[in-house]
Amino acid sequence: MRSSFVFVLIAPLFVVAAHAADLEHGAQVFRKCATCHMVGPDAKAKLGPPLNGLIGRKTGSIEGYNYTDANKNSGLTWDDETFTRYIKDPKGVIPDTKMSFAGLKDDDDIKDLLAFLKQFKADGSK
Ligand code: HEC
């Protein structure tokens, strides 16, 4: 009786933990982006722009990076919703983007990646 009471009390905590964003996993997922993108204080443009301070800024707003007009003029601001849609299917959201990436399928991958990226402020610090 007593042990089942404790279980009922504790079980929801594990459910919450399992759904909390996992930054380490997010960093692993970012390896798929890292051929083309950098984050952190020394981030520079590679094939794609640095992804520091992404959430809250407009598409195509990193100074000096040569974006396509499609990306620059999409009219979108990066937030949880636009990022999630885009990273599932980049060309579905910005049809003429030059980012050739098929997209991520797994919702947990996307959530953890987003949490990982959100750590980096515009200057690349955490
Ligand atoms: C093969 C190279 C490549 C890979 C892999 C790649 N990207 Fe990109 N990404 C680009 C390029 C190039 C652009 C610029 C797009 C344009 O100007 O049309 C871009 C643009 C973006 C933008 C828009 C940035 C802005 O400032 O508006 C985001 C967000 C983004 N990528 C996220 C990601 C994430 C997250 C991943 C990994 C899941 C990823 N990309 C994987 C090449 C890549």
C-alpha cells in the first residue's frame, strides 16, 4: 500500500524529466548542421550563416552573410514555431533557399536542438 503510494507520487516526476529538453542530445543533433553552421563566440559563416541569437531575429539578418533573396525576404521571424516548421522541411517553408538539408523528422531531436541553439546569445556567449 505504502510503496504504491510512493510510486504514484514519483512516477509523474519521471514523465516530466523524460520530456525536458536534453541539451547534450541537442548538441549531438547539431552535428548534422555543423558541416555548414557554427555557434559560439568564435562562430563564423561557413556554407551557412552562424546560428547565434537565432530565436527572435528575422530571417537573413546576419551582417555580411550572402543569403538568398528567398531567405532574406521570407518575412519570417525565427521563433519556436517557425524554426520547428522550417527544420522539418526547409524548402517547404522557404522554397528557394540554398540550404540543402532534407530536414529532421524526429520531434524530440528538434526540441533538443532548439533548446541547444537557444543557449547562444547574439554575441555567441551563453
Ligand atoms: C549543407 C549545408 C547545410 C546544412 C547541413 C544545414 N544548413 Fe542551415 N543553412 C545553410 C545555408 C547555405 C543557409 C542560407 C540559406 C539561404 O540564404 O537561402 C542556411 C540557413 C539556415 C537558417 C536561416 C538562418 C538565418 O539567419 O535566417 C537556419 C535557421 C538554419 N540554416 C538552421 C540549420 C540547422 C538547425 C541545421 C541542422 C539541423 C542546418 N541548418 C543544416 C546550409 C546548411
